[in-house]
Amino acid sequence: MTIVRFAPSPTGYLHVGGARTALFNWLYARNTGGKFILRIEDTDAKRSTQTATQAILDGLTWLGLDWDDGPYFQSERMSIYQKYAQKLIDENKAYYCTCSVDELDEQKKQAVSIGRAAGYDGRCRDTGAKQGVLRFKTPDGNTVFYDLFRDKFEFENSLIGDFVLVRSDGTPTYNFTCAVDDALMGMTHVIRGDDHIPNTPKQLMIFAALGFNPPKFGHLPLILGTDKSPLSKRHGAVSVMAYQEQGFLPEAMVNYLALLGWSTSDSQQLFSREEMIEKFSLKRITKNPAVFDMEKLQWMNGVYIKQAKPEELASLCKKLQKEETEGTEETKNIQLEEIIKLYQGRIKVLPELYSLADFFFSSEIHIPEEICQEILFKDGVQETLTETKNVLSALEMFDPVTIEEAIRTLAERLGIKAGDIIHPLRAVLTGKKVSPGIFEVCALLGQERVVQRLNATIER
RNA sequence: GUCCCCAUUGACUAGGGGUUAGGUCACCACCCUUUCAAGGUGGCGGCGGGGGUUCAAAUCCCCCUGGGGACGCCA
């Protein structure tokens, strides 16, 4: 059985890159019927926070990436790491080092100045010290592995140096805990960002020293911003949850993220979750870094919005809207769904609804001067509007078909184009030049409000 | 400085010795139409450069260039 994991450190929110890594692991586990484990790497007490842990859990949950096991917290597994550290000491595969930070800096500076690798040179190997940091006794030779997505990697061990396993305060470091846990938890594949490539030989050496069988490693390329530098705040939101707040649907986010580095042979773009799981394959992961493209995410979100059930969108909108909308509880609840039906083919993100359809949510509307000049103050328009009001207020049914019929009949009677009625009517009812079909808008607004808005304009 | 990774249109990518280099977003045009979207049709645009190997190179090899990563008692 394949066992994979997502192992974030809780030092911030779940960012886009981390989410993609989690997604690929999750997809692989689901595709193979394996197990997806969540492990929180919080060995650095100074930087880890409870808030960050929660944020990561929330992010994964929002995306629908459920884990089969965990979350494990490395901070709760200290005795395990201690045990293995002792084992390495006993077997003479690790030793204590008492070099000071200054000394280390100096040594590094020197090494670099003479063109040598910057790793620790192992000068404390034979001092027999009983305290300080515990360092791994990096063996001679090379460490080789075959990456799942790339070719062969070969590292010269001497360039890596004797790295730290346990800090002087007794807490273990990343490379050590990661290797121990990946071994103990039975990981078959480790899929992670390619910023971890330099760590892999270290972990491989730990596996070997401890007598564990290593998993297969695959390193995912980074996700870049539009200027091709690594994705950061400069490029907009990097936190996954920020996308939720901006009105993106988790399905769209997942679909988009999946395409950042993975593809099918026919370049299919839209996948249901099931389809994605079924078609996912490590063999089809690309090794070049991808630029995160907001435009495409927006397009995709628009597609998902269009396909979504109005009631689901309504409940998402209600969660998002906070205090930005006016209007009565009644309009919100009763009409929201109907409004959504009118707009779901037109918006890319949920909050757009509130700017485009604001005239549904407030009783008073404001018609910008520009629209008055351009549309309402033209010759004959006032008369047309009066006629329109008379026709509409007399209707007994107020559904789109009836309204359309009435308007078209009126246009014929007045000897003008239907558009000559529709455009002023739209301006009066919505305060905008663009809206969904005007007959639907009328019907949903209701006869009373339509007549009221017409009157308000005519009287001016 | 040392080690390492990457390179197909503006973006995501397919293709991996012989293709009119395919799809998607974006962009442009047209159709539809009460506007805007949506939808439909069509279009613009690409193998970073130089050397090899080969009858044949986007594809294999080398160099260059460009971009990125790592060199922590961070993960």
C-alpha cells in the first residue's frame, strides 16, 4: 500500500505551494487506494504556533483534502527521536560538537573564501565531548537517488558536511525527525517541494545509518509569480484561505492547483474530484516550475460557479457577505437565490454579485450623472418612460414573458425599437448600463419596485 | 564562492527523432443578442542561442545564456 504524507511546519498559513504539494500527495493516495498522513513538523518551538496549525488544518479542510491518519505532532514524539539519537551515538554515527556560533561562522567564511563547500568540517568528531549539538557523522562517498519526476541525483557527501541532528537544548532538527518519522510511519513515497532537494541526501544518510529502507522521493517544482520569481505576497494572495475570502470555490481552487504541474495527455482542463483522482499519475508530473495565473483561476472559478447549485452559492454568499450589503433580511433570504440564478453565468468570484446586483439589495438607487446624460435625458425618453410605466403598472401578471410581450407591443405602438425602451428602463431600474436580461430583472424586482423607480425618475 | 534544478506562444501545458507543433486561459474578430456575460466560429502568437549526433532534431548530447533553489542549533 502506498503511504504518503503532507508535513508542513506550523509557522504560517497554508500557502498555495503547500496546498499543491498536499493535493498531489492526496491525489496519489486516493488514486492508489493508499493512505494520506498529516504530520505537523513543529520541532522548532520558537516558530511554531497553534494558530498556524489551525490555519493549515482549516485550509486542507476547505480544499477537501482529508487525511487518513494524524495529525501527528512531532513535538509529542520527542522520546522517539531521543531514542534514535542515542542509537546513533552508541554506534558512533553521531557526535557532540561544542563549536560556538562565532566559530562556525568564521569557519564557514574561510571555507568559502578558499572555494570550499560551506558545510561543517567535522573538527569536533574526536573530541569526545558529552554535550553541545549532536552532529551526524557524514560518511565518505556519494549519495545517489532517483527522483520520481526527474533523473538521477548524485551528491558528494563531503560537500554536505556533518549536519546537526539535535540542538544544544536537546530538541531534534528537521532532517532528523523527518527521516525518523518517514521511516517509522512507513512512507513509501515522499512528494515535496524541490526546495527540499538538498535535504534528501541528508535524510537518505540517516535512513542508512539507522538501517531503514528509504521511500522514493519526488521533488515538485516551485510555483512562481507572474514575474517568474517565487510566489510571494507581492503577487497577491498566497494564503489559501484568502481565496476562500475572495469568493473562490474550493473545487475550482483544487482543479486549478492540480493543473500546476500535472496534466493528462489530452490536456483536459476541467475535472470532477473523482475524475481527477482516477486520472492522476506521478508519471505525468512536469519538472518545470509553473507561474500562478490569476486570470485562469478566475475563469475556472467562473465555470464552477456557473455549474453550482444556486442554493449552495446562496449559502456561501451569506457566509461571505458580512456587513457589506444593505437590504432587509427578507430580500437576502428570499431573493438571493433568484438573484444568483441571474448572475451565476456572469461572475467570476462570489463578491462580484454584490457590486453587479446592488440595485436588488437596496431600496434607493443612484443613477450616475453620466448615464442620465447619455440615456435618460435624450429627447422623447421621458415620454417613453411614462408610457412604459403605464403599461407595466397595468399588468396583472409580472413574469418575464408577460413583461417582454408588453414592452415589445408598446415599442410597436410607439413606432420605436424595443431597445429604445429597454435601455432607459435598465438605467432607471438598475442605475447601470449593463445587467442581466431586463425582463428577468423586472420580474424579480417586482411590479411595485419597478413602478416606484420609474415614477421616481419621471418626477425628476 | 560551492553544489543543484529548470527552459515549447504572455500564462498552464501536450508532443520526446519524420506533426500543417495540439488543447486551455488571456487577447483580437465575427455570430447570437435588449446591454453585459455565457455560448458558437475563426484568428494572433511558440520550440532561448550556438555547436554536435543523424538521411532527418522541439525531441538525443555538449556549451552558453536566462531564471530559480540550497549551502542554519529553520522547515
